[in-house]
Amino acid sequence: MEWEDIDLKGKNYFYFSIMSDDQEYHVLLNAYFPYVGISRSFNNNKFSFMSSEEINNQFIILTECNYVLLGKEELDKELTDTDFLELDNAELEQLNYWKPRIVSEIIFNNWD
């Protein structure tokens, strides 16, 4: 395992990579909530997240550590107005400014 970026400046997640069976995995860990997303590819801060089935088959140990494994199905979901119902004004201002389109752009963001 190699930590690529543990500095939170300008983002809300930690990032590290894991090599296993000649395959590199990119792991994103939200800094404030126990949410994890895992990708096989990374290009210009864009991740291609693995499906829930793939993650649960290969990284089930993370759930034993109380992490919530989020797959492509959850992370690539388009945002709707109902996703914002429980947010406060400061959070709504951030969303209005940054204009995220999908869930992963909120959970793993590169905002100031």
C-alpha cells in the first residue's frame, strides 16, 4: 500500500493506492465520514469507480472496520432535489457554487 496524498488542503478525502495481483486500486476515504470508494483507473481527478459487487468481493475487510463501501451504482448516481432536503444554508451555498452533478462529486470533492 502506498499513500499518495494525505494532505486535506482543497479536498475532503484521503487517497492511496494498493497493488494486488498486478492490479492497482485507487482508494478514496472521506475525511469526515466512513465512506470509501475504490477505482481501478484515475485520470485528471476523475475516478472510474468499481461496482458494489466487485468491492464487496475484494475489499470486504473494510466493512469489518466499519467503513461503508460505496460502489459505482451509488457514486455515479445523479443528484436530485430530494438529495438536498436535509442540508443547511452553508452546505446549500457550497453546492450552488460548485454545482456537483453526481454523488461522488460531493463525497469525494476537491473544493476549497
